[in-house]
Amino acid sequence: MLPAYSGSSPHDDPKAGRTLSTRLDHRNPLVFDTHELGRRPGALQRISRTVDAPRDLGVAGVIGVPEGAPVEIELRLESVMEGVLVTGTARASAEGECVRCLEPVELELDADFQEMFSYPDSDDRGRSKAVADDEAEDDESMIPLEDGMFDLEPVLRDAVVLALPMQPVCREGCAGLCAECGTNLNENPDHHHDAVDIRWAALQGLAGSLGTDEKDNMSDAASGVDEKQEK
Ligand SMILES: [Zn+2]
Ligand SMILES: [Zn+2]
């Protein structure tokens, strides 16, 4: 019989038991330890920690928290029958680019999350098969605790991506860039082009060539151009 979740510190574990590559590193600031919380259902613990943002925290190429930027994390750990229910908030500054005018965008991010981390032995409890089947879907979404520790990084990543806008804009109603020349229309609200769009001019030319009256003029003009180019 395995000893119940012993109160022994992780340092008592034989080194042989730490060879698995999946073992979490308690020195990683995004790894949290639930030993202090204990396994008595209802026990609560609050943790505040500011960590350096891991790489690629955000929507790739659109907006995200720069690597190493501070992320303030507030956690509420609650001991429940199956494991530890973690509810929390992450605050950080995200940086990106306005999708309309390409100017830099910075926004304060406030991401909420909740995740259930299960005791690895919780499946061994005497639950009826019917109940187990009903909850099979939920069970799959539960992340097992490892050595009483959990890695918040994937949870944080999902929460941050959900909280970020997929199409960040520098301001509501950003006018964007001129489709023809790329001028920033926020800075030049009166900007416009007097010249007729070249595609529109081509259509006008086509319409003209279909008209019998203008046909001669058009061909004259065309031959005139041809002569000039030949010289
Ligand atoms: Zn903009
Ligand atoms: Zn323009």
C-alpha cells in the first residue's frame, strides 16, 4: 500500500524518483506547490506572484506579452475531493500592432482562468462506473498534479490568448491607411486622391472604344502613341 500523500518535503524523495522528464521543476516560477494547502477538502490558500512572461505569451504575430515582461498572478487554491481547484487572474501589458494602421498598440490585459488539477490517485476512488463514464469528458480536461505541484503555464497561455483581441486596433474607429498610397488616414483626415483610379480609367477607355462616335478618336490617339514609341 502506498503511503498517503505524505507531508514529507520533496527533498526527501530519492533522486531515483526524479528521473522522469515530466517532473516539474519547483524553481520554475510558473510551477506552484500545493503541499502547504494540504488535502483537507475546503482548505484555501491565496498566492500572489509576479513572474517574467514566458515566450510567445499571446497571439503569434498579432499581439502578446513581451517575453520577460512582468505578469502579476493572483491565485486562489481550493482543496476539493478530486484535487486542487485553481482560480486566478493574470495582469500584464500586451503589445501589438493595430490591424488597420499598423501603429503600435499597448493594452492592459486582465485574464481570468480556472483549472482543476487532480490528484493522480483520484481515479482509484470507489466511484461507480456509470458516474465515471458520465464525467469521462471532465476527467480528460483535468490536469494531474505531479508531486503535489502544477505548471500554470499552459493555463496562463490559454487565458491570455482568450483575453486578447484577435484584431487589435489602436483606437475605436481607427481610419486605417489609404488603400492606394498607405498614408495614415488618422493623421491626414483630409487625404484623398484627385486622380482617377487607373483601373477606372481603363474601364472608361473600354467604354469609349465600344462607342462608334469615339472609336476613331480612340484609334487615332492609340496610333499616335504607337508612333511616338516607335521613334
Ligand atoms: Zn490604428
Ligand atoms: Zn493615398
